[in-house]
Amino acid sequence: MSSEQADLTLAAASLHALMGCDLPVGLAVLDRQLRYVQINDLLARANGLGVAEHLGRSVREVLPKAADQLEPLLKAVLDSGQGRANFRVAAEVPSVPGEASDWQASYMPIKDAEGRVIGVLVQAVNHSLELQAQRLKQDGEQWLRRVLDNLFVFVGVLSPEGVLLEANRGPLEAGGLQLEDVRGRLVWDTYWWTHDADQQQWLRGVVQRAAAGEVHRSDVVIRMAGDSRMEADFMLAPLRDAAGRITHLIASGIDIGSRRDSERALRDSEDRYRRVFEGSTMGKCLVGSDGTILVANPSMAQMFGYPAEAMVGMKVHELVPQRQRAGHVGLVRQFLHQPQRRLMAQRQELFALRRDGSEFPVEIALNPLREGNDQQVLATISDVTDRRAAQIEIERALREKTVLLNEVHHRVKNNLQIISSLLNLQARNAEPGVKVALQDSQSRVRAMALMHQLLYERADFSALELGPYIRRLGGLLRDTYLGASSAVHLQIDAPDAGLRIDLQRAIPCGLLVNELVTNSIKHAFRGGMAGLIVVSLTSDAEAQVRLDVSDDGAGLPEGVRPGDGGGLGFQLLPVLAEQCRASLELLDGVDRPGTHWRLLLKINPQGVQDAGSA
């Protein structure tokens, strides 16, 4: 080592203690080759490199983009021995890449004992970094203020003595205050706390304990704008610096009024549910996923003969008769796997087992409930013993009434057939005019007897299928008025099912068809002429039945209308249509031969006649 280097090293060593101090200025020692011999942390960071990355390296190696500006200045100090103080220079360094930093520097010569310049003492401050740090600090403070002001939590910063230094926007707006109204005051003397002297005294103690390191949290009532009150979850905690010293106290609060309202609503709801559950006259129990009864109401316990507390913990299958128990376990498992399906109530008739071993019929409604990851079931059980006994009695009475009605219709049908036979016997010896009248009466009696015959055959007394009735009626009219050699043909178009009419309207409807077809047979084809009579039964989308009776015969005499003139049957047509609560139209026209009648009546969509329709 040369004497210059030794002297420089000695000088650098003498500055080592100074370099280690926390000074506000950057310091460095350069040798005559402009290599870094010593540098403090502040200047190293301002350059953008660590201390170790400077030592032993030249200015050009450390600051390549600033060397052209700095080296002439440094060499001038080395050559002249004269220092250069407090000058400004713009140079790009690694700490601020891409732009020139504003530096304020002083270069002072370091001399040995003989007065020779052996190095340079560099003092430098990077003002660009200081400005950047200042902006970052300001931005950080503004960002923190924005964050705090947008929190729904009330936040305040206190001194350890309890003086309010800062508060976010939340508590200020809620209290109708400005920051200047409360800043610098002891927190317990601010507007939020002065409504309650006891609470102020309490807060003094809390501040003292927090200043000693204690964290405190409790529910308090504070004053808001308009002298209103708010319940808050209040917390006061100490804030420590890097050395662990308590520098501030942080106060925070959350409005828990809505939470308290929710808690009260929840308690009220739970109380209502409990009262409904406990007071229900139907048995109710909550069953866990393993089939264990979690809770049972008094009605459930009374139904099965157990104390309510004794049922808790029982397996639900213990309430099922032994013969159904194995299947019941599988049904419970299947229901819990697919809780939206109520398989237990759909598959089989259910019986329950009382504590005394007796069985009774039940109906069970199952409502799936989820408690966390546990699938539970709320079962509502109804004892249907009385209802089942009543149902059995009703079914027995219904069977008896069905047998009775069947017998009534059978007897009415037989009686009408006897009347028809008597009319037939009477007609054998009667005069021609009387014979025709008796034959018409016989036809009407047969139309009524046919209805009772169909009711008896089908054992359904609620309504009559109109299609089969019209077809059977057509067959009777053929047998009565048309022989196999007749030139007049009767065609019936009617569906087998779907057009049901109530019994009150079935008889006038059948009589009306009987009169219309009989009238066509007797008067439409004079002189033995051939012809066709068509009876058509249809319905539309609006559940309106259309019954058409038409022929291609001679037609009605001009001016003749239903109810005017003619025989008894022709006069009865409007009356029968009215009893059917239907409309009867005559559709004769000049462009079509014969006579065409149309009967319009309503049925409901299920096919059972609506008694109020017209």
C-alpha cells in the first residue's frame, strides 16, 4: 500500500464514525483514482446501490451515466486542491433511471500531513429523491385519508393523553361535526360523549389503561346529530412504533343498532317459531341425518305416549311398527339423499307405534332443512285414526247408496219397458190415428228407459256419456220406424267418450233428438222416396257441444217453425231445448235440400255438465 493510500485509509477511518451517524446529508471518500473508499448509507441509497457495491469501484463504474459530468469536477479538486461548495448539478443515477436528478453537492480535498491532496470528501443530497419521497408521503397520507373516510367504521387517532388528533369522515358526519370542532380536545369532552357524565368518566379510565398498553372493547351509547343516540361497538387500542413505544391510541366504533334490531328480530322469530312448534296440535319433530330425533313438541309426545324430553335422542324408526321398520330405514335414507322427493308419504300406507305397543294410522309431511352440512327433516305427523274410521264409514255408505241407485235405475228402466209394452198392446187394436200417437209415445218412453239402462250398465250416476246414448237411441228408432227394406237410412256420428251431460238435462236432450229424427222419418220422405238422415255430435275447444240432425228430404212447409202447428212432438221442441238450457236453430236454406236442426249446449272441460251453463 502506498503512503497516499495509507493516509487516505487513515483519513477514511477517522470518518468512519461520522459515516455511521444518522446524518441528513450523504457522505463519501474517494481516492485519487476516484474510487470509493468510504460512503454512508444515505448517499449509497441516493445513488441507487448498496454500500458494498460502491467500495473499491470508481465513480464511472458506479455512476456510468453521470461520470462525464462528475469526473471533471472531482479531478479539478484533486489537481487544484481547492474545494467546491454547494453547487447544483443534474445527473442521472440508478436510483432515478431515465431522468436527471437534481443534486446539491460539495467536493472538498483531503490532504495528508505534508499538504498533498490524497482524496476527495463528497457531500451530496439528491433533491429529486427528497421531492419524490415527500410526494409519496403526501400521496400515502391522502390515500390513507380516503380509505379512512370511506370506511363505515368510525376511526379516531388520539394522543396517549386522550387528545383527539384525527377522525375519519364517518363519525364527523354522523355527529353533524367538522374536524375543527373536535380536533385538539380531550376525547371524552367531545360532542359524542358529553351526554353522559358516567360514560365520560369511564372513557377517561379506558384511555389511561390503553396508554399503559391495554386493549379495551365494549358496547357504548354515543350521541349523534340532532341529539340522537347510537349503539356502537367501541374499541380503543395502543399504537406502537418500531421500538415498541406507545405513540398514539386508535379508537374505532361500529354502528350495531341494525345488528341489535336483527338480533331482536331473530329472537322474536325464534320465540314465534317455538310457540308455534310447541303449541301445534299436530305432532312435530326435527330429525337429524342419522335418523335421531333432535326435538319433539308436546303434541308429538302425547300422541306416542312419551315424555317430550324422552323422545330426544330416540331413533325415528323406533316409532314405526316392527313389520315396517326395515323398509322405513331405507325410505328415510333415500329421502335424505333426495330431500325434494317425499317418498315416505307416497309409497305406502303408514302406521306408527305408541309406547304401549299399540298401532295407529298416520299421515306424515316431510320438509327438508339444512343446518350447516347436516341435512335435517322437519316431520309433521297427524293421527288419522278418527278420519280413517269416518272414511271407512263413508265408503260403506257410498257403496250402499250406489247399490241402491243402481237398483232404482234398474227398476225405473223395467217400469218404463212395461209402460212401453202396454202402449204396444194398446196400439194393436187402436184406430190408425190413435195407433200412430201410441207409437210416438212408446218411442218417447223407450228414449227415457234407454238412459236408465245405460246408467245401470255403467254404474256411474254422476253423468251420462252423450255419444253412446245417441248411438243406442238411433238403434231404437231404426227398430221402431225403419225396417231392413226401408229406403230411408239413419246415420249416427258420435264419439265414444268425452261428452258427458248431467242427468237433469240428459232426458230432454234424448227426447229432443227422438222428436227430430222421428219427424224426419215420418214427414221428410213422402211416397216411399229414398233419403238419408244424419245425426252428428261434435264439440269445439270452448267445450260447446253441437248436435246436428239433418235430412235431404222435402223440408218443412213454408212458415212453419218449432212450437207452431204440427204434432205434439213438434210443439215440444222449444220446451225441450229450454230444459236442456241450450239453443235450437233451424238452418234450412234455399241452396240446400231437406231440413237441418242444430242444438248448441255447453259442458265444462271435464265433461260433467255445468248446471249453470246455457
